[in-house]
Amino acid sequence: MTIHSTPEREPISERVSAVVTRIGADTLLSHRRLEAGDVLTQGELTLRYGITYLGKPQLSIVPDLVVADYGEMLAGEAMWQFLMQSAHLYPRADACGWDRDGNEDLVALKQLDFDHPYDVFAYRERKDRIPLARLTAVIASEQTQFPQRLLAQLPRFDSLDVWRAHG
């Protein structure tokens, strides 16, 4: 029997310098203050990604450890790559992490919807478990320096006017 050591639990986190603005029911991420809305925070932020539950897109888990059904444990970038590339091959594997309220969560991968857009959460501090906001869009030019993982999950608009015209 192979003994696998437990890695330090580590969610996928990306640090950005940004402004989080609430306009109505939407929460936008931008490099600069927008000309409208309520600024929730600005400065260095941590972004994390929540994978939604199958059939329950209002629920998601921010994974920080995956326990594969063959016993291997993965965290951080290795965990994320496993989830993105191999989760469908190991439906009995478990994802450990927390929900949007910061509560511990454990779910079998077969209960997650990897085809639904992921939740993107903004946190003030890296150690925080309860997000400041769930982001709905990015306001930034095409040449933005925001992480590709973020841009793959949220719609991006060149300006607030373009965002308004879209909605």
C-alpha cells in the first residue's frame, strides 16, 4: 500500500492590483476607479475560483485540495491542472475547500459542473476565507495585465459604456 503525504492545502490564488466596484447587482473589477458605482475596495486583492455544483450554479466550492480515488493528494497549481484536464476521468475523487461563506466543504468531482463558468471571488487578504465579492465582469482594455485564468472566466469590456450597452 502506498502512503501519500498530505500537501499543504492551497487554493488557486492570484494577486492583482485592482478596484472592485458595485453597480446595481453587478460587481466589476478594473485597474482604475470607474466613473460610477460604489467602490468596495481597491489595492492589492486576491482572486480565487469557485467551481459550481452540477445543477446548482448558485453553489460553488473554492478547492484547496483534491484527493484522487487512487490516493494521491494535490494542491495549488497541480490540483488546478488535474481538475481542468483529468477530473472527468476520476469522478469519485474528492475536492476539499470552502464555500462562499467560508465554511469547509467536501464534494465528489462528479457533483461539480466543469462546463459552467466558474465563480470568481475577490478577497482583501490572502488569508481570508470569506470573499469580499463575487465578480461578474472585468472592465479593462484588450491589453490588460489581468491573469489569463481570470479573463477566461469573466466577460471583459473595454469600458463602462461598452458594459452598459451590453447589459
